[in-house]
Amino acid sequence: MAETQYTEDNIRSLDWKEHIRLRPGMYIGKLGDGAAADDGIYILVKEVVDNCIDEFVMGNGKRVDIKVKDGKVSIRDYGRGIPLGKVVEVVSKMNTGGKYDSKAFKKSVGLNGVGTKAVNALSSFFMVYSVREGEKKGAIFERGELISEIPLEKTDEANGTYVEFIPDDSIFKKYAFKTAYLDKMMWNYCYLNRGLSIYYNGEKYNSKDGLKDLLENNMDGDPLYPIIHLEDEDIEVAFTHGRTYGEDYYSFVNGQHTTQGGTHQSAFRESVAKVIRDFYNKNYEASDIRQSIVAAIAVKVIEPVFESQTKTKLGSQEIEPGGKSMRAFINDFLKDKLDNYLHRNPDVAETIEKKIKQSERERKDLAGIRKLARDRSKKASLHNKKLRDCRTHLTDLKDEHREETTLFITEGDSASGSITKSRNVNTQAVFSLRGKPLNCYGLTKKVVYENEEFNLIQAALDIEEDMDNLRYNRIVIATDADVDGMHIRMLLLTFFLQFFPDLVKRNHVYVLQTPLFRVRNKKKTIYCYSEDERRAAIAELGKNPEITRFKGLGEISPDEFVHFIGENIRLEPVILTKDASIDSILSYFMGKNTPERQDFIIDNLRVEKDLAEQIAAANEADNAEELNTELAS
């Protein structure tokens, strides 16, 4: 075996943009294509907006204009503007930015540290200009390479910074921005920065009551009691109890949405249970106190420590270096503010205690059946083939690779067999359904333990107690694109929304998109997900391509399936919009024959008939065109 040479020639130094482009995950987390809220293209937007927010926090500029169209993003703030002599360096020289002056920006989020450099390096086009006191200067880059500088010139524009960029499609493959994710991002900025106005694609976003507005706009149904809203220097919390299962938290640090929580969220969960126990002088179970809680917490931390560059989980143990611990800081705040609130509002205190006692009764009623269900699921898991787990959970790397893990829930042995044989065994698991799941709309959580299918899904996900132990970052429903497949999809979504709504709210649930057609000739194969893609493929391949219509997942061979669940996987996220009510959605789709649903079906049957006639006519036209081409040749 030849010895590998290791000399000076093997040592290579990368410049800043090469390093970012070679290792983008170090700077923006996972790439993705826009299907998930934490995909890279949204991190690019956030990195630029964070700088605008830091300006607002420092008292400069109350408005930010944001436009996203056809993959291009433009962001304009009205702060002080980047110092004109440093415009190029701030977006292209590492370790350059205002945030390093900790006195001025000790609780900042962005301010031109690494973020804008990453945006620049990962964009096929990047433009920045700054306006300060009647003068304007800027620069244009391509993939981090300076193309031209915009010379200093006089201007009537207001002070501030403008950034425009197009994500590089050689890195972000087939990406697309989803309005729902950007909408949520804009609202979060406004909830945390009262007085700020964001104009996103012309629509105005602002908030008067901060986290209280956040809960009011995101809760499903009415709260059991008025939202408790408490504030002090460097901390704001809002919470109430809802009418759904589980615990629902929105946590923030220095304006950053920590979607994976962290020390501040853990401290809040512990402290709210402790303060309520002390108030009632009763040793209630923490799970009974927090059952159905909906809460938001925002803290400001000096020099926060996050567990990744994307800042989704706080790791700081202290509110500031050498200062009070996070746990003590939040506990002292709630011990003072929440205890006082409950004494001043006895009606709310009474409602909370009733809710705790109700949760206690439900927990005790389920205790026996839970034990039987656990024993049954453990016994079943020893010899059943429903779950083909991924290797990540069999190693010590499960935390490191948690974001990459996926569970496919599919119907039937043939479909699950194809996915199982073509999956990435390290990060992708498969759960095989037997027939159609139960319609659990309107049923109590008891059904989760009595129904073997639901109990095994719950066990596979490890979400019986809370979401903290969720074993898979993505839960993908993989069903046939026919009536039965759609029905199974709805039954599974009903299960998640009824008993584990946080899975959907936290963007863990997706629907797998699989191709409807395969169009190929001897040289090339194209998989098509719609009629339009089929037409384009026929036009591209030319004469008489072979066209196959896939009727079900089981018809797709493992050799082909690997293309659809690998790097080019297409996922449609299940998103609850701000105005969506889980109960009204489930009642409409899964309730007993409602008049509204009947009317919808009747009206859309007419549309389906018209559409079918149009497709048939178009297919005839296609066939005629293909025949004419063949005859002409």
C-alpha cells in the first residue's frame, strides 16, 4: 500500500469566503431548500435583519423595509448607517463589526460580526450601501468576491443601510422562500421590539403589547384565564393555560428566537412550578401545573453563549459573566411578580388551581392504562417490524445528529419496504402503519394508550412526557397520492394536532412529495411532480420519451426511491397560520358530516370535473403533437 505524502504542499489556507462556502454549516446551520423554518435561506435573512434590530434597540430608526420576491431579498433600515469608510470591510472582512464594542452593544444579536459575511459569501449577488448625513457609499459582490465599489456620492436619502442579495442556487438547491415562515419571523421581531414597524412586502407589522400579543395571536382557542403579562429590566414573560394537551413555549434571548429553548426556558419551567406550589402551599406535580400551559419568555443577556452559530439554543448559565445564575434570576423575578399577581387576582388563582386539579385527575385516571400500554409496547417492540430505527439512536452521537434525523410514517409493507431499502440508515427511520389509523377527533388522550398504532407511534417518538425527548427532528408522512393516501394523511394529522400540537407548531411535521411521473429516454430520466413538469420534461427530451405514471409508493423501486428521500427530497411542511384554529380545522375536516364540508365537496366536485376535462383535452393535444412529430420524422 502506497504511503500518502504529507508535505507543505498539503497545507492550504482558505480565505474568508472560501471557508464559508466550503463549510456553510458552521455559519448558518443546515442548508435545506426553504421547506423548514431553520433552513439556511431564512438564516441569511435573519442575519441581515438582526443588524437592523440592533440599530433600533440602540435608539436609531423605528422602521425596517423588507421585500422578498422571486428569490431576491432586499432590506433597508433607517438607523445610523454603516460608517462609510468601513462599508466594504464590514461585509467582507472577518472579525469586523460594531458588536465587539461591548459597552455599546452588550446585549446585541448581530451587528456585522460574522452574519453579513456569511450572507455575502453564500449569495450569487450581494449589494450593500450606507447613507450617512447626505452621503452614500456601497459595494457589489458575487459569491463574496468584490465586483465593484459604489463611489461616494451626495444623496437626499435618509440615513441607514440597504442590503440586497440573492442566495446562491449552487449551494441552496431549488430553494424557495415560504411566506408563512417569513411572516412569523417578522411578527417575532415586532413582539420583541415594541415601537418598531416592519414593512414586509408592503404589509405593516408592529406590536403594542409584546409577548402578550404573541400569545393572543398564536393560541388555539380562548385561554382559560386572561394572559398574565409580567415585565422587569431584562426580562418579559407572558403565560396562560389553554385547552389543548402538552406545553407550548416561545423563548427568546436578546431578540433571537431560541426554537430549541435552553437554560432560560428550563429555568422558567422550573420556576413557574415552584412559585405556584409555594403560593398554594401544596406539593402539586410539576407536570400537572404545566399541563396545557402556553408561555413566552424573553431575556436580555450580556455576552450570551449559544450552542451553535444559528443561536437556536441558549447555553449561558448566568445572566451576565460572573453575575447571578439564570435559574436564580428568573426564579427571583417570578417569586416577586407572579406571587403578587396571584394575590391581586384571586379569580385567576382559583382558575389555575382548578386546572391543576383537573390535570391531576386525568393523570391518575391514565396511570393504570399507561403502565399496561408501556408494557405492551415494550413487548411488541421486541418482535414487531413496525419501526426500523436509524443508527444514530444506537450510538452516542444522537444529540450531535438530532437535527438530521427523520422518521417516515408510511402505509403498507410495500411502500415501507421501498423506503427502508433506499433510506440513509444512519439518520432515517421508518414506521409502517397497518391499515388506516383511528379517527381520534374529539376523543380523550386515553385513546393514545388503548390504540396500539398510536401508542407505538408515541413510543417511537418518545413524546409521552414532553417534547424535550423528541427522537426525530422531522416527522414525514409518506402516503400515496390517491384518496386513501390523503385520508390516512388527514387521520395522522388529526392525531398530532389533537394530542401533540407542539409537533406541528414547532415545524417538525412534513408531507413527503413523491413524483407522479417518470419521463425518460436512453440518455436521461426526469421525475415530474406535476402536469407542468411532465410537459416540460417531454419538451426537453424530445421524440417519444417513455412516460410512466406512478400510482403508489409501492410501485417505486428502492433504486429509484433513493432519489426522492436523499439530497433532493421534497417536503411540504405542515404549517399552522396565525389565524388557524386547530379545533375549527379538525371539526371541519374530521367531524361528523358537517353541512359546510358537504357544500365544499359538492362545489369542488364540479371544479374537479372541469379540471379533468381540461387535462384530458391537454393530453390529447400532447399525444397529437407527439404523433405529428413522429410522422414528420
